[in-house]
Amino acid sequence: MRLFELSIGTVMARFYLMMALVIIGVLTQMWFITVFALPVFLSILMGATFGKSTKEETQKKATKDRTMNHGKGVAA
């Protein structure tokens, strides 16, 4: 899970999912369904993405870290 890397399209999709859970729970008076909207809301708020990071993303991150350190090793 990576935080703060959520695209706007995914934010919108999760928002509609959250609202659907709340509306369905309220209209059917099954209040326990509305509880499932909380984790969806928190994942939107934190920008959480799920799934494995690809090799390309890992390489980009490593390159970015190297350029930020100007090729110098980090002292331990």
C-alpha cells in the first residue's frame, strides 16, 4: 500500500462507491452497511493505492533518490 499516490479518477470512483454504500444502507435501514463507507472514506483521505509496485516505478524512484543525493552515498 502506498499513500498519497491516488489519481483523481480513482478518488471520484471511491467517492461514488462510498456514497452508494451510505445511500443503500440508509434506504434499506441496514445500518451496518454504512459502516463499510468509513474505510473507503479513509482510503480517499489518505490517497492510498493498493497493489504491487511495478519494476518501472521502482526504477524511477531509485533514479530520483540518486539524483536527489547527487550520486553520493548516504552516510549511516
